[in-house]
Amino acid sequence: MRKLFVYSLLALIIAAALAGCGEKGKEKVAVVNKADVADRVADSKVIKVAFEGTYPPFNFLNDKDEFQGFDVDISNEIAKRLGVKAEFIATKWDGLIGGLKADKFDIIIGQMTVTEERKKSVDFTDPYVVTGSVLVTRDDTNDITELPDIKGKKVGVGGGTTFEEVANSVEGADVKLYKAVSDYIQDLTNKRLDVIINDQLLMNYNIKENNLPIKVTSDILNKDEIGMAVNKGNEDFVEKVNQALKEMKEDGTYKEIYKKWFGTDPLDS
């Protein structure tokens, strides 16, 4: 009976000790997993920026296999004002938010429209681009100039984008989803699609730069405010980025970068 009592007492002591270790372990893990982006960037002197890397003129690889574009210039300028360097990470569109939440990078600066749905997963900075979607057809098409005209047409858009939402707002539109904008531009030129919907800045740049046999046929269908996405719980970091963006706009640096890539003044928000 005494042996049983002693064994029972030992078992309780060991269990209590293990429970104590478990609690400490939990606390430690919680601290490690709580990613403070501002501290991480300050300590490493690097800000890891994610985008698709295949979206000219915003972000793409040049002939030297170096990233360039509007997003790249904006990222580098923000990094400079934060006293760090920008490191770029190319990720497929549908993996951007997941990668951010897994702390694979610090911020998404890749033409992500601010939406209420996305706000549930990430926090956004102030908008750094205001733009909008347009209809694009082949040069020989003249009957698709307004959004209702896509009814009964084969429409190419990027999956998971606001362009998909615009296309699906028209009942009877035959909406085809793509992962890369280059793929649905190609399908449009090869007559596998009747029309595509994409950003007006991107389309005007690519049509001119690549001499594509397609054209923008509509006014802006909807205004998109583009923000930089950061993991929730990093208000201090969002504030620092907003301050850098504000200073860029006040001293003319932002306008200079914008005109470099788009040849026009920025749209008002």
C-alpha cells in the first residue's frame, strides 16, 4: 500500500513537472511564432517583397534576369527610406497571401486590389496605385465596347482577381479563368477568346511595348485601389510604410516613378 502511494505520488510530481514544461514550451512557441515584421526588417536590414514577377510593367524579369518595373522601383524607394534593402521573391498569384501568412516574405507589393474579403486575411497600406479594369479585344473586333457587350462572349480573366468579379457580374458571359496574363492575351490573339478584362495601365503598356494586335475598347469599368499587403498585427510596420509612401508623394519621387513607367500623371484616388 505504501509502495503504491509512493508510486502514485511520484507519478503526480512527474506529471506536474511535465505540465509545467508544456506551459513554458507553449509560451516560448507563442513568442517565436509572433512575427513582428518591423523588428525583423530592422534586424536583418532587408525587406522581403513578394509579387508575381511576370506582370509588366509592374514587375517582371529583364534580359539580365533582374526584376524591374513600377513595383520594383516603388519597393526600392520604400526600402531606402526605411534604411534597408529590398529582396524580391516571385510567387504565383494564388500563393501570395498564403506565403505572406507563412512569413515567407514581409510584404506583397504586387498590384493587389484592396477588397473587404482580402482585409479579413491581411492588412493593407494606403493605396499606392489607383487604376481600373478595361475591355480588350482584337483589332478587328468592333462590337464589344461596354461591359454588357460581353454577354455570350468568351471572356478571359485572371482567377482570383477583381477582373473575375467584373466578368461574372454579367449574366451569360462565358468566363475563362487563367493563372498568367500572358496566357489569356495569347488566347485572345489566337481567337480562342473574344475579349479579356485587365488593368488599363498594364494593357496600354503591353500593347504599345510589344506591338500586339489588340486594343482597349472601353472606358474604365471599375476603379481599383491597389495596396501593399502585410500580415495582421503589424500596425507599426504598416505605419512606417505609409509614412515612406507619403514622403515619396510629397517630394515628387512617386510621380517621377509613375511617369517613367506609364508616361502620364497618376490618377487621383
